[in-house]
Amino acid sequence: MVRAFLKNGDVISGAALAALGVYIMMQAHAWDYYTLDGPGPGFFPFWYGAAMVALSLLLIVNAARASDEGQAVDWPATGRAMATWLAFALSVVLMEFVGFLISFAVLTFFIVAFIFRRPFATATVVAVASALTFHLIFPVALSVSLPTGPFGF
Amino acid sequence: MNFVNVMNRRHLICGAASAIAATAAGPAFAQFKPSRPIEFVVHGGPGSGNDVFARALTTIIDQDKLSPVRMQVVNKPGGGSTTAAAYVVSKKNDPHVIACFTNIWLIDPMVQEAATNKLVDMSPIARLVVEPALVVVRTDSPFKTLKEFIDAAKAKPGALKMSGGSITSRENTVRQLLMQLTGARWAFISFPSGGERIAALLGGHVDMMIVDPSEAGEQVRAGKLRVIAQVNDRRLPGFPDFPTIKEAGYDIPNVPQMRGVVGAPGMSAEAIAYYEDLFLKASKTAAWQKFLNESQLDGEFIKAAELKTFLATFEGELREILKAAGAKVVR
Amino acid sequence: MDIASGLLHGFAVALQPSNVFWCFVGCLLGTVVGILPGLGPAATIALLLPLTFKMDPAGGIIMLAGIYYGAKYGGSTTSILLNIPGESSSVVTCLDGYQMARKGRAGAALGIAAIASFVAGTVGVIGLTLIAPPIAAFALSFSSPEYFALMCLGLALVVLLSGTSLIKGLLALLVGLWLTSIGTDLFTAQSRFIFGQASLLGGIDFMVVAIGVFAIGEVMASIEAGEEAKMLPVPRGIRNLLPSWEELKACRFAFINGSVTGFLIGVLPGAGAAISSFMAYGIEKAVSKHPEQFGQGAPEGVAAPEGANNADTGGALVPLLTLGIPGGGTTAIMLSALVLWGVKPGPLLMTESPDVFWGLVASMYIGNVVLLILNLPLVPLFAQILRLPVYVLFPGILGISIVGAYGASGRMFDLGLLVGFGLLGYTMSKLKYPTAPLILGFVLGDAMERALRQSLMMSQGDFVPLVQRPISGIMLALAVLVLLMPLFGWLNRMRVRAITENG
């Protein structure tokens, strides 16, 4: 029972938000709360930090009182979403080094081939076509800058 | 045959003579010439005051063909001047990167822990303009001179209010200096944009403001605002009837709000001389004079060497003023 | 000159072939700029400034204004189709617009957005024509206490945006308030919550948060739910590609609401267009007979904010043209342009440069018509984007998100933030936290804190003026009422339960 409670999303997020609230209040404490000229930089953060702590504790209490077990997590599906996110994050890192065009093509290839499980040929075509379309529209036609790598694109 | 030989020998001798002359003349002939487009870094986004200024300048340089290569405005907004300053420092030793600096390039490193790049560590090139300011009140306000305002502020400390930007801004600096000198005290209310500051004054929610002539000039002309003093060493051509703060009887040091050009750290003397010359030429064009007139700027050109010493002393002065203003000075 | 002769003069100027051309160019550019995230009207106008140096001022301002209000038409496109706000003021359109697209009503949503934009945009220009000077005086009377009360009222709307869980909505709001305070405090130059990163000194860009939480979070949620379930139904047939009469009738009040709210809030310097669209949305939901449909694809939920952000442009031009006071970023650049052309923006502009003032006003009537004609036929075309297979569309959304986040600042750091906010958006949707309150808190929090501190500085620490001043007192009372609404609902449920148990 306790384990299910602790794994409950509301409880975890409530705890995280309570921790954030405490952090905010601690930081706010280091700044001026009220100065000669009116509320200082610590005034607002203190209050919304306090509200955050109070509300997240209320959330945890409510979760304890709730009778339902909550939904089971569909791990494979969540895994797909997280893999996409990870690929996205890594492509952004890659962009720093090789630029938007290549990184975006790689990301697209990954998503089409592995997340949507289309044939490699389709994935390659989509990746190349999308990347080129972006390149033609944004940096070339509209002069909107995109991250560039050593090759200039 | 003989003739050709003689001609060739003459050419050879002439060529040798000029080569010797060139080396003998020394560094003055080792000119810097840019070999790629120049990046003119600006700390605001497109459309900000600095950006418009820089674009006007590059347009004039372009139209009068003063530069053999293109000069490109590069926006590096973020954290006041910190992003732009960090970018310029990252381009150390690159003579093709220059930036348009203003006072906050000096101020940010002093008040922000995270702003580690100081202006004096870069390569000052020239100071282009000084932005004067006007001390204004509403036309229906009881204050006709600066003295009347300050006396009223002394009589009721904290009751009068002025609008302005952040506490590190020039208007607050002038306020601090005046308050220190006279013992008066009045409140400073920060607004993020010029429009809100003027609206606060026009709406009667604050009593006075120190503002750029370009922002308030029209209000004065329309009779909504009254100028009671100007913040500058000398009177502006557009406002000959209003005393400067010194003339009004308050001897505070002048705190110029300046705009100038600085190069990446480690720029060679030749490159600095090149840019100094380029901007000097630009500042003499008719188009630039027109721009200055329309924007109501004071085009007091200061060259590299003088600028460097000026910045060093000015930074020290600003630090003291900021401390007195209550800003947390970290550097 | 009086209004009637001024307007006639204006049309004479605006209908000159060259000015009609500039109007069209501006509207076209504006639409494109609005559609594409990463390009904003402010940046575009700034980039075009050097090209306009030699232009005649009337033609120049007509074109720049066309970009300004044209962008508000285009901004809804990606909001509805891809859940990516094309412009900061289009973020509220995502809430119901994207849901309508998910139900196969993408065409209807786009159509309603265009029509609402037209109606409200025109009303905004009418306001500019008829009541500019008195409205400008009204705007000046708004001081910090009134701004604070307005922001409080806006934040109270969170109650209406929270869906089922009020606690989670409030928590999302608080996180939004926290995120917006990251950066440098205006009053004291104190840096807050920057974790030692110089890149955070300027705060977090709103588009990065909005695109991350909405677009990327949604992509991840859709991938989790499985591609088969999430295929967006593509409307077929002309009847389905445009709004139906029922939908248009339902939006009657929303058109008025958007026009009035957008115009009035647009007049206030410093109040951004995002604020007016949130307020219009909140008001619409508050007076609706079926508020539970909002957030699920209610047409009024698209009409109200889209109208508001268009009327907002008319409002923002009031202080610019009658007082020479720029209300925000884009109007500030337009002010610079006017100065550079030698036109003097200020209280005397209407009388000294009637060509510019009346020519601009007249051209806006024309411009709004041009934009309606331009945008409506594009609706079926854009709706076809949804025909792309999901595996092409989703990477495309990710790509556009990157462009949108990188476009304004050019910093890799912002892309890193985008990745982070994407994860936040996904986590929030999984844990059933509503995302709209987070965005609302982010938009309003900064302005609210500033207004409160300014008010207290002006009154030397006295809270009383906040309630004593009539306008701010009324708005604060309304805010309290709105916040208490769930309490009434709860009390009502208790009462009903008591009755049924006893009866």
C-alpha cells in the first residue's frame, strides 16, 4: 500500500514541488524582503514559494486520501516518448558541432526508422527531404539563422 | 635592345628604391585591411536603440563606400551587455569583430557576478556620441526650475517621485548625485520601457523624469512637458533656453551616457588605427550629421587612446556612484 | 481637421497605387512572418528599416503597419495545426485551436481565426479613428495600481483554466511565476535564480517556454499514445474546411469580446498582446453557457483570443500616433522609423502630418480586407498540411520548434532550455497538470510583481490606494470573486448533497 502510494505520480510531483518551494523560499531569504523603497526582490518569491509548499503538501494529503490505485504506467509507450525526447536532446547537442542540417536529418531518420518503425529507405528519404526543406526555407530564403557547423550549414 | 635593357633596369631600380623606402618608413605603411566582412556586435535585439544606431551607422558607411568590405550588424541580446561582451571576448585576436558599446558594458560587470567580461579588457576604438538628457516635468506642475523641485523634495523627503529605468541607469545616477549634493530625497520608480515612463509622467503618477530628448522632444514641443534643466556639459542646439544642471547651480560631475566602438581583445594597433580612421570619416559625413540631428545626439568624437584612459577613470567613478545608490557592487 | 474629412483625406492617400502596393507587400510579409515561428514582426521591421530610409513616410508606415497587424493573422496557423505558437500573442489560440484540429475541424478553426481577426482588427481601426484622443487620455490615467489589479484579474482566470484539478492548476501557475522571475530584477539589479549562468541574466524567452511545453510536450504525448490513435483527421470537402454557420453564430459574443478587450488592453503601454488574448479567453469562458468545452475545441476559444490580438494592434497604435508613446517592442521600432523619416511622432502628429496619420488609418481598413481575402482561401491549403504522414509531421514540428526557439536570440542555450521545457510539458501532461496556467503565470507574473512594487513605491508603502482607486478597486474585487467561484461551486455541491441526503 505504502509503496503504491509513494509511486503515485501526485505524490512524487507533490514532493518535488514542495522541495522547489522550499528552495525558492531559501533563496528569497538571502535577498531583501522589504526595503525603504518598497518590497524587495525577495518579497514575491517568498510568497509564491510558500504557496507552492502549502499546495503541494495539500496535493500529497489528497493523494493519500484518494482510494483509487491510479493508472498503471504503460512502460513501452512511455519508453517511446522518452526515446524521442532523448534523441531530440542529443540532436541539439550535436547541432553545436555539426550544425542544424545534419543533426536534424539524423534526428528525423531516427524517429522515422525506430520510433515509427518505417523502412530505412523511407526514413532516409524523409530525413534528407525534411532537412533540405528546412535549409532552403529558413537560412536560404528568409535569412533566419540556424545553428551551423564547420561546413557552414 | 639597349633601350629595353635600360628601361628594365630603371624599373628594377625604381622598384628596389620603393621597396627600401617602404621598409625604411616603418609601421605606418603596414596598414591593416579587413579581408572578410566585419561583425559589428550589438547587445540589443533587432529594433532596439543600439541596433537602430548601429544599422544607421553601417548604412552610412556602406552608402559612402568607406569600407572595402561589408559591415554586418550581429545581434547578441541577453542579460544587458553580458552576452555580447562574452561573444566579443570569445573572438580574441580577431580583427574583424567590433562592437557598439554603451555605459552598461561598464556597469554590468560591476553589479552582476555572472558578467565577467570587462570593457577595459577589450580594445577601445572610439567614442562616437554622447546622449544628453532633459529634466522634465508636466506643464501643469508647480515646478518651474530645478531648484524649485529640489527644494520641494527637501521639504518633503520621499514624497516626490521620478520615473526611470533600472537603478544602474543614468537617470538614477544623476538622481543619486543630486541627492548627495543637496540632501534632498525623492523616490525612483523603475519602468522597463520608455513608453511606460513617459506615460507615468504624463498621467501624473510621477512628478519628474530625466529622459532622452528624442523621446520627450515632441511632448515638449506640443506643450505637454516642460524642460527645467539639461544633463550635458553644454546646451543642446535644440534646447538653447534651458540651463544645464551646472548652470542651474548644482555642481555634480557629468555622467555621460555614451555610445562607442570597441574591438575584440588583443586587437593590433594597426587595426585599431584603421577602425578609428574609418569611424572618424563616417562621423564627418553629411548623412551622419543629419542622423545626429534627428536623434538629438551629441557627436563628440573621442579617439582610441583618450578613450582608453577615460574609460578607466570613468569606471572608477561609476563604481562609487553605484555603491552610493545602493546597488550591490561585486567587482 | 475633423474625423470625417480626415478619413476622406486618408483614403485619398491610401488609395494611391504606390501605397496600395506597399499595403499589400506589408500584409503579405506580415502573414508569412506570423506563420513562421522564429521570425517576429519586430525583427522583420527592424531588418527592413534601412531599405525604407528613402521611402515616402506614408508609404513606409503603411507597409510596416501591414507587417505588424498582418502577423497577427498568420500567427494562428501553426498554433492551430501544430500546437506551435507562431507569435507570442498566438499562444492562447493553441488551447482550443489545436483541439479543434484534433477533432477534424482544423479548417473551421483557421477560418474562425481569420474572420475573428478581420472583425476585431477592423473594430480596432474604427476605435483608432473615432476615439483615439479620449482613449489615450484613459490610458494615461492607468497607473501601477490599475495594472496590478488587471494582472490579478488575469491570474484569477487560472481558476477557469484549471480543468478538473484546481490544486494542480495553481501549482502550475506558481511554477510559471517562478520561471518568469528568473533573471535580473529591474528595481535592484539583483539577479534571481540564475544558477550562476550568465545566459539567464536576461530571463527566459517566452517563446522557448511556450513552444517547449506546448509543441514538444504534445509530440511526446502523441508518440506515447501511439501513432494510430493520434492521426489528425483531415477535413474533406469545402463544407468541412470552413466554419459552419452554427460555429459562427456561437462566436458572436466572442467577436465583440475579442475586439473590445483587445483594443482596451492594447492601448495600455507595456501590456502585451499575450495579456489581452488571455483576458479575452478568460472572459469568454466565464460568460459561456458551456465552459467545460473550453480547452476541448470550443470555437469561441479560438475567436476570442484571435480577435483580441488583432484589436490589440489598433489599440497599440493609439498611444503611438496620438502621444508618440510606444506601447511595446514593435511599436517602438515603428517609432524609430517615423523619427528616421523626419516625421515627428507626438501629440502634434495628427495635425502636422495628416498624410501619415490618416493615410495609415485608412490603409488599415484596406489592409484588413486584403488580409481576409489573402487568408481565407489559404485555409484549405494549410489544412492539407495535416495530410502529411505522422512520421513526417512530427519531426517537422520538432524542427520548427528549434527554428522558433533559436530564431530570436541565436543562442544554443535557448535550445537547451527548449529541450528541458519539452520534458516538462510531457511530464505535466502525464501527471495531469494543466499547462495553460503555467503559461499564464509566466506571461503575467513579471508585470504583476513590477506593478505591485511600483504601486507601493508610489504610495510609500501604503496598500490602501490599491483598493481605494476606483478602477483598481473594482478589478481587484472581480479578481477575488473569480477566485471564489470554485468555493461557491463546492458550497453548492455540499448544499445539494445535504438536500438529497435529507430529502
